[in-house]
Amino acid sequence: MNTDIFLWLAQDGVINGAIYALLALALLLVFSVTRVIFVPQGEFITFAALSLALLESGQTPGTLYILVFGGIAAAGLDAFAALRERAWRRLPRIAALYLVLPFAVAALVAWAAPQKFAQWVQVLLALAMVVPLGPIIYRIAYQPLAGASILVLFIVSMAVHYILTGLSLVFFGGEGLRSRPFSEAKFKLGVVEVSAQSIWVVAASAVLILLLWLLFERSIYGKALRATSMNRVGARLVGIPSVLTGHLSFLLAAFIGAVSGILIAPITTLYYDTGFLIGLKGFVGAILGGMGSYPLAALGSVAVGLIESFSSFWASAFKEAIVFTLIIPMLVWLSLRSHRVEEDEEP
């Protein structure tokens, strides 16, 4: 390996690591707030990337059908609970969040898709379809089981993953898609040629991480999420509703996943199930960070990207095995540090 190859591999590793860092932060956020190991995190990547590619070709993405029917299911569950509790005042809010908003987004996308608007408009449309899926999925699959054990929640996550992957195959097909790059510009840095799209990925990831830090440090909702992640029962005792923090964490996870998908869509061809593997690598990064620290999760994810990149040069046939083997020593270390198993179940 010479210096040129080293720099190329390092560049590729940093770009991949930036995406893995975003996913690791989302997975860690969801787990710390809701105790859910959110396996379907990668599906948000797939939905956003493939939806953007279809919008650029003038087609209507099937994501809007998932949004509409998911909203109807969530509205039915919430409306039934409100009627049973005779909480009539909740019905207009339920209708607005789960019916009016999804139908409005679906109608807008169906009208705008054939128009082939500017790329930034199509990006906003893709985000508008994918981001609301986070709270909808939480309401349908996880909120009714909020007090269940981590193992039960994990099993539910696997079921949700398979359902979403199947729907992705139905609506997007088995062929891979790729969107247009945000910029065709390329810059020469010594022997390395850096594309503007790569700079977009790293810069957007850094900005998003900074915005998340500001959210947690400066906003009341971010502080509520932090309090819940530290002590769920204590947060409930001081008046922080677990339902609200659950919805917020899944909303942020969906937003992060959607942004990640849009960023990598011009770089690599994505298939209906590609997001799962990318999400798993973000999970490996979170594990390397100890599943308890956001900065360490980000650093672990960058390390995953670099190891994957250099493994593709030295042992390309085993690069995936090498990446996923990284969690074994970390899990052994975490198990040795833990003297007892403690599971904070909801009363």
C-alpha cells in the first residue's frame, strides 16, 4: 500500500463513518429513551433514498401509501383509547396528526412528482414522507408495549423490520436506484480527488450532530429526552410523559435516517434492503462507544468506517465479517464490567 491508496481509503472511511455516526446517535437515542433496539433504523435510509430517486424520475413513491395507511392505523389506536377514556378533546389532535397531515403530504407528493421540481424541493418532499413514519411506527408497534422487557421489544423490532423491508420490496422493486448528486464539482487535494458530494456528506453530518447537541443542551424537549434517558421512572415522577419522549426519539431517529439516506443516495446504488446493513454498522459503532456515550458512539462509528475501508483493500471478501466481529471483544468487555443485570421496566 502506498500513500495514494492510503489517502483514498481514509477518505472513503471518513465518509462512511460520518453516516454510521449519525445512525449510531439515532440508535443510542432511541435505546436510552425507550429501551428499544431499533433494528428498522436502516429502513428510513432506504425509504428516503429510493423515494428521492423516484421523484427525480417523475414517479410517485410508494412511501406515501405507507404513510397514509400507517397514519390511519395509528389514528384508529389513539381514537379507540380516547373513546374508552372518554377523552373527547383528544380526537381533533389525533385526526390532525395522523390523518390530516399524512393525507396532505400524500396529496402534495402525488401532485408534485410529475412536475419534476428542483432537487431541493424533491428532498423536502422525501423528508416530508419519511420523517412522520417515526412517530407512527412508535404508536403502532412500541407504545402499547412500552412496559415490556427489552427482549420483547427487540422481537417486535425484528418484526417491524421484516414488515418494512417487505413493503419496500413491494413499492420499490428489486432493482437498485441512485439519485443525482447535489453537485458535480470535484476538488484536488494533493493526490486525492474529493467530490463535492463527499464534502456534503461530512459537512451535513457534522452540522446535524451540532444541531442535536444544541437540542439536548438548550431546548426543553432535548432536556426532557436527556432526563428520560438517565432515569425513565424519575422523569415520569417529575411530569415528563414517556409517550411524548418516545414520539420525539422516534421522530429524531426517522429524521436522521432520512437525511442519511438522502446524503448517500447519489454516492451508492441502494436496494430495498440496503438500509438494514448500513444500520447494523451504525449499531456496531454504538456498541464500540459502549452504548452509553454519544461522543464515543460517533468516534466508534468513524472507526468502523475506517476499518471497513481498509479491510476492503486487504481482505475484501471478509470486510463485512471483520466489521461485525468488532463487537465481540467490546461485548465481552461490557459484560465483564457489569456485575449484575439491571432492567428498568415501567411500573
